[in-house]
Amino acid sequence: MIIPVRCFSCGKPIGHLWKEFKERVATGESAKKVFDELDLERYCCRAMFLGQEDYIELVGKFKKS
């Protein structure tokens, strides 16, 4: 799935933060620290990031019949 541009609950723009979040967590930083530094304070916005899975590459392998 692709990260939504805005949070579904509160409407805050979050799409532009996904790449930085993903890179920093991959290097070993804690998600809480990254959320705090990216100013993601609401639980709904944090849940959008924590519940996100990158399936776009997997789905792209299948052809439409």
C-alpha cells in the first residue's frame, strides 16, 4: 500500500514524512524518537505509520488478466 497523503482521522498532511521515517527506523532509531522529531504527536497519525506495509512491489509483480 502507498502511504496516504493525509491522516484519515485528523486530516494532518503526513505523506511527505514517510520516506524519512522509513529510512531512520531502518538505520536503527526508535520509532518513538523519530515520531517526536517529525512532530507526529497524535496517536492517529502514528498509527498510520505503524500500520503501513510496503506491498507495492509485491502487487506490481502480478499482471492484470
